[in-house]
Amino acid sequence: MNENILKTIGLFSVDNIPEERKTVLQPLADYIRGKVEANETIRLNFICTHNSRRSHFSQIWAQAMAYHFGVKNVFCYSGGTEATAMFPKVAETLIGQGFEIQKLSETENPIYAVKYAPNEAPVICFSKEYSNGFNPKNKFGAIMTCDNADQGCPLVIGAEARFPIKYTDPKVSDNTPQQVQVYAERGLQIGAEMFYVFSQINR
């Protein structure tokens, strides 16, 4: 694991997560544990409306926490009900929290490679619909990270389980003096909650 990410992980504590959030997160932990016990591949698709902020934070932190806790055969994806672009402040925030990021393309919808450990394959991030061919077609868990996606996609085709784990959109802080703080807080909240989820697997 990158040393700077380990410093961020040092801020996380299971005890600081409210009980009501643990109740929301536990079904996802149970799903992952069931897959581990059955020796099955774990595919997680994090979904929000535009696949621009919350779903990318979640995808990246989940992949990093799976590695941190030694949970094998975990593959994390993200998608939206429509494609836009990963918002640049997400990448800036993740760099500040210890990730190494390369921008692989300069387009309206850039592709990013996000490294969390020196010898692990990077997480490839760009905005896409959740059903995009880059993502798994079936045998995956769908994690709905916002109300609009949860309500707009009552059925996620191919998902074998669905988990509403919703976060406040950091977009509310765009073009305000609070933007850096709000994005950092959301990234840390999601990181801490994925820390909790994967800490439950091998107990």
C-alpha cells in the first residue's frame, strides 16, 4: 500500500462510524463474506447518476480497502444512469489522500489510472453508464450511492444483489470556498466506510 494512503487509513476508526451507518453497510459486508466463503469472485459496481463523484470515490476506496485487508478476488467498478466525466476535484482529492493518479487521455471524458499500491494494477476510472461493456454483465453486487440512481434504477440488470449506500453529493460545494473541505470530507467518509466493510470479512 502507498505510504501516504496508509497515513490516511490511520485516521479511520470503526468506532467512529455511527451505528445507523453500520446497519446500512452490513448487508454489503455480508455479501462479500458470503462470496469469500464460497470461494467466488467478488464484483462490485458502484452506481450514481452521472458516475462523476460518489461512485468513483467508492470504487477506488473499496478496491484499496480490499487490498488493505487481504480480501482476494475483488474487482470494483463504477457506472451511472448516464455518462458525463469524472469530476477533476475527485482526482485532486484522492491525490491529497495518498493515491497516485495518471490522466491517460485529454478528452471531455478523461480516463484516469489510480494506483493504491506499487505492484497492483491501477483502478481505471472514467464516466460510463453502469451497463457499459467495461463493467460486468452479471454476478455482481450493485451499490447505489445516491438517491436518484436508487430511485431511477429499481432494477439493475445483471445484479445478483443491490445495496443502497447513499452519500451526500459533494457537488453542493462547487464554486464555493468550502469545496476543498467538502470533497475531502466525503472522500474520507467513503474511505472510512469501505474500511469498515472490509474489516468485517475475515473476522
